[in-house]
Amino acid sequence: LARLHGARVAITSSSDAKLAQMRELGAEITVNYRSHPAWGVEVMKASGGAGADIVLETGGLETMNHSIDAAAVGGRIVLIGGLAAPDSGQPAVTNAFGWVVKNLQINGITSGSRAMLAELVRAVAGANLDPILHRTFAFDEAAAAYACLHSGTHIGKVALRVS
């Protein structure tokens, strides 16, 4: 979707195989956050010092410092999840100075409205995009579906089939 709007896409993962697949799908900048724990700095380098105009932060407050490092001056960080495990108990966001110096907007988001979903469906259909579906589970296999999500090995959506 970001590429449809002309964005240059950067993505992080702990899996080089996933990063390779994301490059095939159009990501221009890929960073393995296990190989490069300071992944925000790596994104900044790979973008030629420009940084990311919009950062989708899925790790939560525990990885916010890296998102601040990756963000462009005047950029926006959208907090859409909290997947990272809490670390040593240190304050989660210690780079508040970077937040201020870069004049960043940090917003939280949960889910959109029904109208927004309808607009997304129209955009996906109009662009002939095929969402990536990793696997569909029967409803009575919900525990296995959650285990699949928890494993972090999936690329794309894990779905439950409701009869």
C-alpha cells in the first residue's frame, strides 16, 4: 500500500529470509534487527541520512528509541502495537531529546472505522493487490493459530475460518 502512494519502503525483521521476501515485494531498505540491534541508526544510514517520514512502530515503547533514531526530521511515528518484551526495567523511551530535536509527531492507533475498512478494501481491489495469507485455521484450531502467530515465523496474515 505504501508503494502505491510512492513511498520508499524500509522494513525490519529478525529473519534474513523474510527480509529477502520483502525485497521481492518492493521493500528498498531491509535491516535485520538481530544483526543490527541499533536498527534505527541502520535505517538512517541506508536512507542516506534522510530517515523515515513515517515509522510504523509495532514493538511498542521498548523499541521506541530505535524508531526515533530512524525517523526523519518532522517525521511521524505511529504506535500500532506492543510486541517487544520488556527489557531490563530501564525507562522505555530514553531518547526524548531526539524526539524534540527532530520535531516528531508520535501517535497511537488501534483500529479504524468500518468506512475506513471499506476504503481500504476498495484501494486493494483497485490496485489488484493480493494480501499475503500465511495460513488459514479452522475455528476450533484457534490455539494453533495463536501459536503460529506467537512463533513469529509467518509472513502475512494468519486467519481463522468461521463457518
